[in-house]
Amino acid sequence: RIVNHSEEMGSSLNRSQHLMLIIFMALLLIRNCEASCLSNTVVDEKSRCVVDCKWGNRVCECDTGFDECQFSLEIDEFYSFTSYEILGNEETQVRGTHGVIYSINSTGHAVPISTTGKCSSYEHNPTYNCTIPNWTNSLNFKVIIGINGLLPGPTLIVDESSTVIANVNNNLTQEATSIHWHGIRQYDTPWMDGVTGVTQCPISPSSNFQYIFKAETPGTFWYHSHVGSQRADGCFGSLIVRENSDRSESVKSLLSSQYGVDNFIDNPDVHTIIVNDWSDRSGIDNFLIQTGMFGDLSDTPLGMLPVATQTSHHHSKQTHNQTGHSTDTSTAAHQHIPFHSSLINGLGRHHSVPFIQSRLSEFSVESGNRYRFRLIGAQADLLFRFSIDSHLLTVIATDGMFIEPIHNVSYIMIHSGERYDFLLTANQPIGNYIMRLETTNLNTTEGSPPYQHLGEGTQAILHYNTAPGDGGILSSSYESIYSSSLQTTCNVTSPCRVVNCPFENFHPSYYSDCINVGDFRLLIETPSEELPVGDSPDNEIFLNFNFEAHSVTSSINGKKFVFPPVPILTQPEDFEQQALKCDLSANCNPSDIHCWCTHVVEVGYNKVVQLVVSAIGTSDHQHPFHLHGHHFHVAKVGYPSYSNSTYSILEHNSDIYCADSTCHHSCVNTHCTQPSWANEVDSVMTIDGKTPRKDTAIIPAGGYLVVRIISNNPGAWLLHCHILIHATDGMAMILNVAPDHQNPPPKGFPKCGNFKFSTSTGYQESCSFVLIITLLHFFMAFLLPI
């Protein structure tokens, strides 16, 4: 119709007017096309739940029945012990510049340092909207990098198969950020995985990024910053994907009929537990101290210059050698950060703080009921053991996968990135019980096993409704609750069951038995099409986690991972030009600066890939290994040999052969940069429908894991140790799955990278463009009549 109309008018139009009309019609067509395309993607507002996730809302729950759930996450820095004014409207809220610092006095009351500030009364303030202070470990006044004014960030709860829309706003003053959705496989949306330099560019200060992905797998997950050390400073939160009603009833029926586990109450809004370690120093401080090999500076006051007796200080304590690490940090960059304190849902107590001057988390239950709890390990560094006084636990899931129930569990060991769901039956006398989060550090300086635990950790409270403290337990009651609560003890008449030991078993004197990841069995079988079966995998990749890069830094196969300037997933051509890629055939023993590189291993589409991840070589360390984009099948666990008298490590597992052992010419024979099987028999694996699946698992010190995946999720997936310093220091690599099957990023996806201005080409290209436009105008002016 438009063309015919122009033909009717043609006799009365000159060329200039024709040209203007053609341009107008083209613009009109483009606009109409855009409007039509957009109208096809408009979401029915009735199917989207926009969650009120304002500052201070600890739970942001999407109502059931919605196809889409939308949240807003504000990344910001703020001080602990401080109440801030909240500015903004219903849609956007930010931290105001006015804040008041609080302390907790000897009677347990929060007291403002200033009584004239806007937030000198943060509770029921009729004039100003103010935040509740983040009390953390009840001791350290420290900068938090938090989410929506909270440490941890809000617990996000969505339905299985719903689409999650998370608007992340970076309000940090001087740092970029990103958010990784830990455990979410990101099928068809690999550019939403949240890893800067791999799947996206960093989110710059004062900018935002919208994550959109499908929560297809139900279970317990979490989210956290994937930039530098921000996770250690508080930038993380829980993500719970509820099972649909059919799946929930099926699981409950199966647990009841086959395993004697009757119905349970699942309230993730009140029974999700996220734990972390909490230092008196910032994450970047600890990173620089450890990688600089400055030793243990825990006795050096903050901001003060260390002296010789402090930098050479050795603790007279050590973690049991079975766990593969020591609290002595004076000899190498890879040693662990000395324990300072820990938190349960953002609250805890430093050992020097009286109970009455602390704030502890509380979890309420009704006597006679059974509850599902979800335990998330968000720590930056140390392995924890978790228990609840006078209660035995039943573990039913790990990393979002239901497993056959493990009954009568006294302790759960949990490392960074792992999740464990357990059932608790409220069958004890009505009262208050201590929930304990402890390190595994022992005093091994005297005698022989059993060594004494150092008691490093914090507490929370399991509160039975109608027990004293309904409506909130006063801190003045904490001491008496702690004193009367009986900690779990393991003895010959009542031995303990411990889930997820990072070693094969305990010394007999501990009267404790390990149920490890290799012993788990899935509750619901993996569909046959998802099983990576076969005696000979299509790809077998050996990856040794140790500290064998140049300057004794963190590495995999001796290569220290360096994050590239551009994301390999979304800018592959720029990546090839700008990234310093590792030469996979290069010898990194002896190591040099050329082994500091971006380590990438590529695999084809829909292949059976076997990863042999080990912790063999110069040091005895266990590593929580995390693979993005996948739930891997744990086919085998190999342990070192242990001393019969102490159960400490004698020799690393001999199934793994290290070619370095016979190297020459200035190499280190104890390194393991070229691992392989020592015997072909060792490579034979058995996998069935009930083989356990995880996304994070502990590599035993001196041992290995064999895991398998099917490479049917195209994308660039980071594989790394989840101990924050190790990952940041270089214990990582990229598994580039099926590059020729990877979907391109959405239109307008942010780009980044290096820039180098050249005077020989820069001005020339700019001037050439201007010249072309000028000449075009010149010819149009002379060729077209007025």
C-alpha cells in the first residue's frame, strides 16, 4: 500500500523529495518491525512476580504459580555495627550517607555512639527509614561488601522451572563486581554464569546488569560475587529452588516407603543456614599477606608494621594431618589464613566477646515435628564441621541432588561451595540447644591421638517454641543456654557418624566413622541419557591441584591461571588476540613466568569427559573443587596411605604417576605437573544410575577424584578450587565445551578488553570516515535537483 501510494504521487515529486520519502518510509518500516518484534516478547504481567526485595528484607520469596520471578540486588559497601538511612522509592533503594555506629554494652543492649544522628534509633523510627546494624562477629568494626544492606544477602526463593530475573546494581565506590549463581547449570544461557573474564565483562561501579536464567533443577544453591576477594567480605546469599508439588510428593513418598523417613516440614525462609569465616582484615588484605608469604600476622595489630617475632610466629597447634593442611602460615603462600571467627547467617561471636555482648542466629521448631534444614558453605578458606547439641541428623541431599538418607549423623563436614540438606526431628525436651560451627583444627603438639579440638568457631541457637525466649532470645540468656547444652561426644558406647570427611577415616581413638562422597547413592536414578558410561571416555583430562607454579603459587598442572582481559565466551575473536593462552604442551617444571597464563582445555559436543582431579605433589592439602555448568558424577575417590599410629599422611596415592619424578635439568622431582595413570587398570570406572552427583567436592590431600560429565552444555565453564585465595591466586582453568555449538550472547551484550591507540592508524581511520561522509554529501548536492 505504501509503494502504490508513492507511485500515485510520483509525478509531483522531484528526486530530492523522492529520497526523503524513501528514507522516511524505511524508518517507518524499521520502527514498525521493532514494535512487532518487541510485542512478541512482552511478558504477561500476571505471569511475573516482582518481589519486594528492599534493603533489610532477609528473605525475598517469589509466590508459587508464577513463571517468572524478578529481584533487585544492590551491591554496596557499608560498615558493620552501623545503621544507615535508606533513601529511594518503592522501586529503587540506596544507602544514604548518614549512619550511626552502635555498640553492645555489658547489659546486652545496642547503644548508639551518637544520639543526635538520623538513625540513633533504628527500631520503629517514625521519621527516618534506617537499616538494622550487621553485628557480624560482635567484635570487629569492618567494611562489608553486602547485598541490599545485608550480610549475608537476602535468601532468594523461587519455584522449579521458573525464570529468574535478577537486576544487579553495582553501588560500590571503586570496585567492579559480578554475581555467580553457584550450582545453576545455565543451560542455553552460559553468558549468565557471572564469571568476569570468562562469561561476561565486570559490572562497573554505577552500572547494572540483568541476569536471566531458568531455575530448572530444584534444590539448595547460592549466589556470590566472582570478582577478587569480595566473597570473603560478605558478597553472597542463598538461592533456594523449591520442588514442584509432584516432585515433592514423590520424594516424600519414596523416603517414607523405602527408608522410613516420614513427612517433614520444608520452610526454606526460616531453616536455611549459610556459614562463613570472618576475618578482622579485608579479603584483599588476607590475599596479599598470604601470597606475599609474610607469615602469620594475626598477632600484629591492624595497621601496624610487623616485627620479626611476629612474622616468624608459629602457632603451637595444627590441623590433623588427615585433612591435609596446617594452621602454621609462616612458611608458604598456600597455607591457610589463621582462624579469627565465623558466622552463621551473618551472626556469631568472637571467642573474646562475652555472650551477653553478642548476637546469635536463632532457628525455631515445634516439638514433635520433623524439619528440612539446608546448610550452605560460603566460607572463603577453612573446612567446618557442623552439629546440633543433643540431636542426630539425617542427611538427604547434597548440591541440589537427593541422596539415599544417611541416618544418625552427629557431624557434617562442609567445605566452601558445598551444600547439605538434612532432616532434624524435634524430639528432645522443650528448650534451647546450641548449634555449633567449628573448624577441624586440633592441637597436635603433645601426645598422640585423639587430639583435642581447639574449639574455634561460633554458635547459633535451636529454639523449641514455648521454651524461654519466644519472640526473641535475649543475649543475657546465651551463657546459660551454652552452659546447659550438651555437646555431642563420641565414645565406645556411642560412636559418631560423620558425613563428608576429607580423608578416608578417623583414627580409632576418635570413635567416629566417615560416610564420604564415594559412599553416597542417589535417591532418584539419573536418566540413562544423562549417564556418562563406558570403559573408555571420549576425553580424559588430568588436573593436579597444588602450589607448583613460579614463586610457589597456586596452580593446576603447574600453570597459574591468569584471568583474560576479555570473556572467552562472548568475545572469542578478541580473546584469541588479547589473552595470554597457556601452551598445553609446555613444560612447567621448572616453572617460569610463561606458565602464568589463561589455561583453556577444549572438548567437543556430547562427549563423555573424564576428569581426574588430584592433590598430589609438594604439599598435603585438600581442595574443594567446583565445576561451573555441570553436576558431575563422582566415579571414584582415591586416598593416600596413612600412618597406622596417627593416621597422618605417609605417602600420596600411587595410582597417579607424575612424570616429574624422573625429570632432569633444574626441575623439582616432587612436583606433579604431568599427571597420568600409573596403571591402565586404574582408569576403569563403574558408573550407574545411582552414582552420586555434585558440583563441588573435596579432593583428598594426597589423593584424587575421578568425575565424569557429558559435554552437552556448550559454554566456557570455570573449573577451580573454591578456597578463595587459591582460586584468585591461580588454581583454576576454563573447560571450553563445544565452541561450535555455543549460542551467541544476547544483542547488545556488554563488551570489554584492551585498547591501544596508534597515531599511525587512529587519526587516519577517523579522518577517512569523515572524508567519505563529506564526499557523499558533496555528490548528493550536485546530482540531485533542488
